[in-house]
Amino acid sequence: MSRTGKKCADSAGAADQPADGDQELTLEVRLRRLDEIIAALEGGGADLERGLALFEEGVRHIRQAEGLLARAELRVHELVGDSEARELRPFEDGGE
């Protein structure tokens, strides 16, 4: 579902809409939308133009997600400080 509560695959022009406000989406929202796009493309029901529009939207989400992850990584490095002087360990979730 999209931010408006409508199924994205059902709204024929959703991928054709401008990307205004698109940069405000969270990583989680982007990943969910990418899952929807993949399902729509794998389903084979989209015509060529719709498939290209979905693909283009997917590429936009991937690029923005990469930017979000790069900024998060930079923040972690800034918080940790000198990475050579400290040992970085993978995060272990103690809740499970």
C-alpha cells in the first residue's frame, strides 16, 4: 500500500507522479514499496509502459535508500570516532 492507503499496483499513474516529497520516505517505507514493485513486475500483468514506470520508481527508491544508508554509516563512524583505535563489532540483538 502507498502512503495514501491505496494499493500502489492498482493506481495506474502512481509511478508517473512527480517525486515531490519522495526524499522524506523512510528506509522501511522504501523497502516495502520495492517489494510491491517487484511483485507487480514479477506478476507479469503490467504492460511495457507501466513496467518501465515501475522500474524507474524502483531505481529511485534504491538510490535514495543507498543515500540513507551511507548517511547512517557516516553518523555511526562519527559517533564511534577513530575506527582504527576501536574494535567495531556487529550489533547483537539481546531481545531474542
